[in-house]
Amino acid sequence: MARDTRKLDGIRDRRSELENHYIDELVAGRISRRDFVRKGAVIGMSSSLMGVILAACGNANSSSSSSSAATTASTPKHGGTLRLAQQAPAAAVNPLTVADSGGLNMLAQTGEFLILDNNQLLTLQPMLATSWKASASGAVWTFTLRPGVKFHNGQTMTAKDVVYTFKQLSDPKVASNALSTFTGVLTPSGVVEVDSMTVAFHLEAPNGNFPYLVSSDNYNAIIVPDGTDFAKWQSTFIGTGPFTLKSYTQNVGASFLANPNYWGGKPYLDGTAFTFYTSQPPQILALQGGQVDGIVQFTAQGAQSLLGSSNYNIIKLKSANHRELSMRNDQAPFTDARVRQAVAYALNRPEMISALLGGDGELGNDSPFGPRFPSSNTSVPQRAQNLALAKQLLKAAGHANGFSAPLVTEQYQEIPALAQVIKADLAKVGITANLKIESQTDYYGKATYGNSDWLDSTMSLVDYGDRGVPNVYLEAPLTSNGPWNAARFKNKTYDSLVKQYVAAVDLSTQRTIAGKIETLLLAQTPIVIPYFIDGLTATTPSVHGVNPTSISAIYLNKAYMS
Amino acid sequence: MAIFILKRVGLALITLWILSVIVFFVGQVLPGDPGRAILGPLAAPSAVHALDQTLGTNRPVLTQYWSWISHFVRGDMGKSYSYQTAVAPLVIKALGNSLKLAAVAFVIVVPLGIFGGVWAALAAGKPRDRIISVVGLSSTVIPELVSGIVLILVFGIALNVLPISATAPPGASIPTQLDHLILPAIPLVLILFGYIEQMARAGTIEALNSDYARTAVLKGLPRRTLIRRHILRNSLLPTITVVATQVGYLIGGLVVVETLFRYQGIGSLIVTAANGKDFPMLEAGILVIGVAYMVATLVADILYSLLNPRIRYQAAE
């Protein structure tokens, strides 16, 4: 199909340098239409604009959008209360301090973010911000807010509320869980009200993926009214979202009512009811027994009865949720990169995915660049099990007869089973892993060097939850000054590559640097990432239009029951 | 009798105080701190510090203990670190739930166990005795997790005759609430039946072999009267002790059943509190179980003394 050059030129005149860069990339065929939409969304191009550009470029390399449960063909029905099972929030539902899957889904029921990271489409969508753009360097990001949005108390949302929210979240003197994201990125003084509908973020360093950090990925960042007392938030749940609080009872459940004044239109459902559970088996039984209509998020282990049944709709999401095996680069025998590579070559990853995850996972290539991130460089070859090579590497490193080393890990989901599989695989090349499986409290300890089995053990196997961008995974566990560097990996080239990656605003640069990082990590192998775990949500077939995310929040504004 | 009860209450108060000290100081030895437990292992150290400051958990240990106990004795259980709400309503609600479940299990298992034990003893050594004893002992060793899941699968899902959640919808009538509690009570019945049956059986056999029983038989007392008036009364004594010592378990030890059947009882409350290093909730929960346990043993002692006059004389001395 022909390219409409004149129309394209007309659009280009009014676009920023960065936007034109992406148009160039698209025209040249260096990025797919899907990546264009993803990255265009990050830099704040509207979907209608991107539609016009894509149309002007012709349908040459069109890719169909993924089929998802969110886009069912039948006509939505109004009414009814949707009942869902979920993990009980571990602590108070305080937007500043929530740090667990149960709590963050509660925030997402009545609260909204500047941007929604739609995990089903793998793209950013406007939520409370209608558009956003970066300065040329990527150090200042400006967000235009959606007009006419009302909080549940009737107050209209303005820039003051957004500024208050982010000043609190980024304040090192406040007990904010979002500090793990904002430290080194944003300080309270960097949050600036430009006018009543515009907010600018002046970052500590250029950050090409900043929109992800104010999106639903950063689950603490729901916008609350200026002056909100966060500790008391759980008595009102005041946000701007499609549902308002009906009742919340610790450890028991929560129910919500449709918000008739919702800016996106009143939801189809009359209300929702969440039942809290502290473990997975009762949730599965409750779904099978018809006491709930769905489970917000579950893991494949122990859920065979759901996965193997045609009685349930399973929504599967690619996620960056992964397991990381670190080896102390400063402790023999792992001082030798060949020994670390031998460990990586000993593992049978496809078998792990089928045995531990019921097939619902993606191969890991010993770097955080998984299939969830558009910037991952897929041209770097995937590592596979090679026992002969592993033995050869061990021999070259002077360990022809193998060695034994402790492997410490935590009691969490499938991890103890994974540790057993790793032990069995390592035994095949003569390495004896002495397993120690601890409770999470013992394992993490104080989470600082010298006070944590997680960070101090010779080999340590830990979980990393899902994030929208790989920045935290690249920095904290792997850079020389990273706070969670359990491998004690110190590599100046790596540090500078990460710095470049984080600052890079355009996708092809990010992807080029990602390729270099992936290659470097394969050569050095400070850590092993065997797989990424898909996010799983189950509902009965009568439930439609639910939109879960891989961090285990679920959006129900378009949900209905037939 | 009044002095006996007073003495026991005084002892109980001292025991509870020692318990509160142990819980507090043992809690300090556990790794982690409340701020870290709330914000998770990956939270920024500054955020953890700020939260500990707000909660007051970075004060000296003795100051924290004093501030807690001085409020507690005035009836203020304090505020939960994790949930940021008053502890008292949470604990009272959980205790109410635990008592309800325990009561249902008790009402089923105590008569069943005593009847089974006496019935088995009357046929001591015969097949009936063997069957009851083997069944009783085997059911005692079935973990609640196993029996609970089997029950849910059979009655909750395959037959779909009983609700699988112990929590009835809010505002449910008493019959509905009972309906929800039957399934979770069965694993407890299975575990306790063996204990009670064995004690009742042993007590009955001992009573049957006693001189007074032989005398009663020889003087021509009908068998039924003999059992009711002489045997039962004596065989029940050890059974009461066993039942009383199980109260602590029935109220505070049902974590597995509470988790499986999604029931907010005091057992799961304590586990949650311990995991979160939520000291005010942990103390309140454990002390509540302590009180329940002491009340149960006190009631057992009083019952015991009513059935056995010898105890009364000793207490009065």
C-alpha cells in the first residue's frame, strides 16, 4: 500500500524532534507498528495522532492487536455485583506504604494514576493525564491533566492534587514505598505546578521511561486530594476512579459501588465485592464452589484444576516477574566467570517452565530484559542447557571434579521447588548445592549488606516482582553501588551502559544499549534468570471485560456479567 | 470455694503478665522490624526509618513495653501497627468467631467422644472396642489440611451441599451461620474425637474394674443404673481435664482450618500479627488465648471438684 508522503510531511511539521524520530524509525521499518504505538504512548503521542500516522504510512507491516478478554464482542449488560477472590492486604491500605499485591489492588479500585500501563496491550494509556511530553534531554517531563475529573468527595482534580501526591511519594522524610522507585530520579522540589491543569517533573537525571514511573506500575501513585492524611485514607478510599468505597474490613473483604459521576462513564456493574484470602488453595476452591466469579491473580503451581479446565476463562499476561540466582563474584569459586557460566549452562530452563509454571512462563536469558519490555534486544542468542560445555568450563577453571557451595533461598511460591530443580541440574555437572530454605523474614533480614542472607549468601535465589520498565532490575542488583547487589558484581562498563540505557529516550537507542548489556551479562553471568512468570487471572465464562495487570491489580470499569 | 477461685485468679493474672513479657521480649529477637514488615524487603531504608519513627517502634524496648502495658491495664489495647486501626475491635471480633467455631466443634465432639469411649469400654477387647479405638486414633492423626480439603471437595464442590467458607455473609441468621460452620468443625471433631474417646474409655474401664462397681453388680443393681450412677461419674473425671486442655487449641490453634475455610479467628490473627511484627495485636491475641485457657481450666477444676468432693477439701485447707 502506498505511503502518503504529503500527509506525513504535514504531520511532521507540528511534531517534536523525538516524535519525528519515531516517525522516521517507522517509515524506515526499523520499528514495527506495534512498537511505534508503544513508544509513541511513552513520549505522549495521542492514539488518534498515531492512527493518522500509521494510516499515512500504509498498512504494509500491519500487526493485528492481540486478542484479549477485554475486547469481547458481545454487548455489555448492565447491573450485578462481581465477586472476586484476592490475596488479603498485608497491612493498612495507605497509598504511601502499601507494598503488597493485596493492598495495591485495593488502591486501584477507587484510585487512578496519571497513566495506565495496559498490560494486555503492552502500551501506556492516558488516565488522569491526557498527554505528556519530554524535554529534548529527557530530564523534564510535562503532563497535561484531564479536565473535569471529580474526586469521590465532589472536589475537582487539579494540578495541586497531583503535586501534593508526588511531593509526598518522593519525600525521603516520609514513609513512602515509592521511594524505591523515585530515589535518584525525583525529589519533592522537582514536582512543579505549571498551571492548574499542567504539572512538570524536573528529574535528577534524564530518564527516557519516566512515564512508566507515574503510571499504574508505580502502584502507590494514585492521585489523592491535596492535603490528604494518608494514614486515614483507608476509612474513605477517596480517589477519582470508577468505583467508590462501600465497606472495607481488614482480613475479610471489601465492597465497592459504581461511581455515577465517573469521567469515563458509569461502569456496567452495580458494584464489586472482593473476598480476602491468605493463601491460594481456598481461592481456587471458592471459584470452583461458585462462591466467587474470579481470582484476581494466581500462580500455576497448585492451580492445575483451573488451568486444565474449560470451565474458566484464563487471562495470561506477559510479566517481568522473575527469579534471580546470584553468585558471589567476590567469593571462590565464583570469582571465575567460567564457573558462573557453567552454572547457567547446567540449567534446563524449558523443563523448569513446564514443570514449575505449567508452561505459563517465558525463557530467561540471564538478563532482566524479558519479553515484557519493548526495549529488549531479541537478537542476542538464547542460552540453553549444555552439560558438556558446562563440564568443559568447570575443567578449564580448575574444578574438573566439581565443588560444593551453599544455596540459600526463601519460602515463597514455587521457589523451594525451583531450588530443588537447580540442585538436581547442578549435580549433573558435579556441583553440589547445599540448600537452605528460609522464611522470608529470615531470608531478607535487614536487607542491607552484612545483615541479610539474601544479600550475603554465596548463592542466593530471590524473587523479583513485575515492573513496567527494567530500570530497577538493572540498577539495584547489578550496578557497583546498587543496594541489592547480592552477586557483588562490579563492572564499570556495565555501570555506564546502564546509565546510558536509563537516559535514552528513543527505542532504537534503548534497544542497541540493551543488546550490549545482554551480551555483557551473558559473558560475565553474575546472575542467572531462568524464566519470567506470566501473570494469571481466572474468571467464570460469564464475566467479561476485566482488565488485569501483571502486578496483580484488576480494572473493572468495563467489566460486565452475562 | 471462693478462696480457691480467688487464688486461681491471682495466679492467672501473674501468669498472664509473665506471658506478656515473654511475648514482647521474644518478639524483639525475631529478625526484621514493623516498618520493614509493612513496606516490604525492598523498601528504601529512609522510608522504613520514617515509618518506624511514626509507629514509635524505634524507641528503647523497655519504653515500648511500658507504654504498651500502662495502656493495656487501663483497658486500651492500642493500635495495630500493620492495620493502623484499634486492636480491640479486631481481637474481639476474632475471638467471637473462634468461640463460635469452637462451640460448634465442642457440641459435636464432646458427647460423641464420651459416648464412643463408654460404649467401647463396655465391650473392651471385643471387635466393637477395637473398631472404635482404631477409627478414633486414626482420625486424630489426620492433619486438618488433609481432612479439610477432602471435605471441601466432597461436600462443597462435588455434592455442593454445604458452603466451603466458614464466614457467613454479613447479617446472616444463626442457622445460616451454623450451616457455614459445620464443614470447618468436622476436621476438629476428627482430631479431638480420638483423645476424648480414649480418655472416656480408659476412665470407664478403670471404673468398671473397681471394687465399688463389683459391689454394685453383686448387690444386683441393674446395668443401666450402674453405668449412669457409678461408672459415668467416675469415668468423666479424666475426660474433663482433657477437654479443658484442648480449649487453648480450639480457640487459638486453628490457623490451618481458619486459612482453609477463610475464617477470621484469633489463630490467624496471631499468625498475621507475628509475621508483621505487629506487637500490640500479637500481645492482645495471645493474652486473649491465655485468658480463655485459664478460664477453661478453672471451669474444669470447679467441675472436677463438684464431681469429686476430695478436691474441695484440699482446696479449703
